[in-house]
Amino acid sequence: MSAGTYTPRPGAAPLPRMIAAQTALETRMLLRNGEQLLLTVIIPALLLVLFSAVDIVDTGAGASVDFLAPGVLALAVMSTAFTGQAIATGFERRYGVLKRLGASPLPRWALMTAKTLSVLVTEVLQIALLTVIAFALGWSPHGNPLAVLLLLVLGTAAFSGLGLLMAGTLKAEATLAAANLVFLLLLVGGGVIVPLDKFPDAVRSALELLPVSALSEGLRDVLQHGAPMPWGHAAILMVWAVLGLGAAARFFRWE
């Protein structure tokens, strides 16, 4: 046996391996959190089943599930990329987890990349589950899958930026309260369950500029009406993504 076989090789792992390991850890932590699962999986699924099976809200012509499914997909993206990420990151910041990770060989930008990848993995699981439920309820989607994918990516970027901005600037308790309040308000006024045309014109014009409204209406244009890429809604999401991610990068405090 040659000399040096057992010589240790200290040093950081390659960056892609570190990001992959941190992504796997973030995903496991998210899936083990009962409160996060309730917010990101169970509530959207229950809303989809309840409002599709019971005629509570007038969703216009056609099957209710055709209107509701795109909105619930938008809600799922918001619940994971914004609400869940804001709360989890806020408490990690409070307890010093982010500060310690920031002192590790993993660069801070790579940590945020891992968090974003974890959100994407969770969203894939959410969308797969909600799609199966929607098909079981009689959903008949149309449109270009690439347009749907682009809208979901832009929505994820927009909500991630806003969630990280909130988590990096507010105290953990304030983030918890604010994120849940925003979730409830946008659930009602973001075109997810209640059509935007039910609101007064002045209110509707303001609501249409919200990221969840742009995402839900954009997905609805494609999946329900078979429209091509809704560039107007995509532009709104892109503006929110640039503003949110830019502000988070500028103002995020690690401790």
C-alpha cells in the first residue's frame, strides 16, 4: 500500500456539489414541516376540490375546475415561493442559521440559489399533485406547455424575490404575520378563486397589477382559453421579479 493513501484532503467540495447538497437539505426540511405542507399542498388541494365540487362562486361559463385549476396553480407557486420561503428564511435568520451558513465554504449567493432550487423542486411536486386532482375533477386544459412553464418560472422568480425581501428586512414574527396576511388577501383578491370581473373597475385595475393576478390570469388565458403566450401578464411578472430580486439583493440582512 503506497504512502499517503490515508492522507486527508482538507478543503471545500466543488461548488455544484455543495449547492446540490444544500438544495436536498432545504427540500427535506420543507417537506418535513407540517405547517409548510398545510400551506403549500393541503390548502390549495382542498380549495380546488371544494370550489370545483360546490357551486359557491360564479366562475362563468364552462366547468368550474377549468377556471379554478390555473388559479390554484398560481396559489401553489405563491404559497411556496413567497409565504413558505419568507417564513422559513425569516426564522433561520433570527436563530443565526443564515449567519453560520454564510461563514461556511458555501457562498451566500449559492445558498440563495439552493433555496430557489428547493422551491422549484417543491413546486414540481405541488403542480403534479394538483394536476392529477384537477384531471380527476374533469379539467380540460389547452394551450402551449412552454407558455405555462415560462409563466410559472417568472411567477416563482417574482414571489421568491418578494419573500426573501420580507424575510431579510423584517423580524421573524413580523414576517410570519405579514406573509400569512398577504397570502389570505391575495387568495381573495388575486383572481385565484373569485374572478377579477366581480370587483369594481377601479379596484380591478389595481388588482390586475399584482403578481398573483398576473400569474393566475396568464395561466387561465393559456390553459382555459388556449391563448398564445400572454405577454402582458408575463411583463408584469418580469417587472415584479426584477424589483423583488433586486431589492432583496440590496437590502437583505443576514443577522
